[in-house]
Amino acid sequence: MPESRPPATFVSDLRPSRVATVEGTVTELEPVREVSTRDGATKKVRNGRLRDATGEIVLVLWGSEVSLAEAGDRIRIVDGWVSDARGRPQITLGRSGRLEKLSG
């Protein structure tokens, strides 16, 4: 029986305020930094870029997610959350998303 895969969306089709599954290559990752949260705590965050054949989107990894991918990795984000950051879309794992490394 073939492997079950969620329907994938192309980067060019991603729109803010939606959940999406997308595959691509991490083209760059910035160093991990710490940001202050509203409750006064600090949390790790790492920005990067995810590219497929149709375009590129900002990838934001939070907390324990910051070490899940490296530049050059092919990944699938399943049920990621697309949001608007200063007029440009970005994708995070959100509350229910997950990141899978792909081979090749």
C-alpha cells in the first residue's frame, strides 16, 4: 500500500491565516536568538527561508524547534500556520504542525 501523504501546497499558494502542508528546501537559517515573551519569559527563535519551485517563504522555528532543520535540508511542514509579518507571509509549526525531514 502506498505511503499516505497529506495534500501539499506550493509556496506561491500560501496565504496568511491558513493551515498548510508544504515541502521545500531550507535555503538559509539565521543564528538562534532569544526574545522576550508577553509574560516576561524568554524563548528561543530562529528565522530562515523555505524554497520550492514556485517561490520562497520565511520559516520561523520556536523553542525546541530551532534545532529541527539546517540549511540545505529538504523538509515537509505538515499543518503549519501561515501568518502575515509586515505584509509578507511566513510559516511556523504553530500549535499542531510538525516538521519532517525528507531524503534527497
